[in-house]
Amino acid sequence: MSEPDDAAQSLRARVAGDLQLALKARDAHEISALRSLFSALDNAGAVATTGRNTPVYGRSGDVPRRALSAGEVEGLVAAEVAEREASIADYERGGHHEAADRLRAEARVLARYGPDNS
């Protein structure tokens, strides 16, 4: 089986299926983490607007997204996990243990999509 041209599309398909399961299970931490990952993938695939690729009002989907390599996707997932892990200590110091637990749960969900778990 060959690797898809756009690793982000492959990950999006996997996350979409998992998100459906999380929605059915009403797992708030998993839903939050997966929606965040979708947003991060969308933001990473965005292209700078220029005179050549400016979206038409009401039709922003007309601007093509850039394809992400497997390395870029792995880095994006790692950054999402690292962002949560960095915030956990801050929440703990501030006495916000529930928020820290929420971030731990989200980091565990996102770690499933890292390079070791592909």
C-alpha cells in the first residue's frame, strides 16, 4: 500500500472516524482534542492569500489547500501534545487541577496520532 500524497488527508480521515465514535460515546475530552486537531490541520494547510488565490466572498472553499508531508503532520501532532503538556504545569501551580486533568486527557488522545502510533 503506497503512502497518500497528502498525509493530512489521511490523518483527517482517521480522526473523522474516531470523532464520530467519540461523539456517540459523549467523551468530552476526546471530542475537544479531535476538534482541535482538525483545526490545527486546517490552519497548517492554509495558503497565504494573494491576488491570485483570494477567496470569493461566500466561497472560501475555492482556495486550494496545500498538501502536508508526513513529517509536517507528525510535527503538528507533536506540537499539539507539547502545547498541552506545557500548560499542565501552569494549571497545577495555579491550583486548577481539573483543567490540568482535562489537558492530560487531551494529550493522551492526541498522542495516539503521533508517529509511534500511526
